[in-house]
Amino acid sequence: MTQYVAYEGEEFTVEWYIDESGRSRALEYFLDQPQDKRRKLLNLFRLIGDFGKIHDKTKFRSEEDGVYAFKPQPDRYLCIFFKGKKIIVTNAFVKKAPKLPQAEKERALKAFQSYERRVKEGSYYEEES
């Protein structure tokens, strides 16, 4: 199966969410960032992937309702944990206000619902030829 892996560690696999049109807005956002900002996020993926936890709440924290945020300043990458030790990165944005924008949280929840439904249907991951 084709997977959309950003990092595969001992504890978790971090994947980019791919929408039904085959697009990953979070990955596109990431690829538009300069190398130093990409490196910061990849270090956070490595920490959680290899060790299962990031203790520094300024770098990773719960945003309630099952939504978590990787926080390489000033960016936010929202994600949700899924069975099989997967973390699905749903969306990304520049945080401009003290609180998480409700629209971004709702976008993460809708993406996750789509992911979960498509995984159950067997239509999310492409079969290898």
C-alpha cells in the first residue's frame, strides 16, 4: 500500500492527511517553508515518533476534542491520533492569535472524519501495483 508517511518511528508513524482530491494542504504548507522551519517540524515528528511523547507544551499540546498541535513557532500543524499508532497531520497554518482559531480546529476534525471513513471503506490508501 502507498502511505503518506512524514516520519516512521519506534512508537508512532506520522502521516500527512490526503483529501479526496489527492491533495495534502498540510504537506503543501510544509514544502513552502524554508529549510530551517521544515527541520524544526521534522525534529518534532522524530521526537514523538521515536519516544511517543513530547514533554514541552510549547512544542506539542492537546487542543481538546482529540486534536493536537505540533508547534514549531509561529506555525501550527494540527493532528489526530489514530489506531495502529498513527498520527495524522490534517492541516497547517501560521498562528496569529493567542487562541487556536475554531475554523482550523473544525477543519482538522472534518479531515479526520473523512480519513476515518475512507480507511474503513478501504479507499484511503492506494494499492501498490
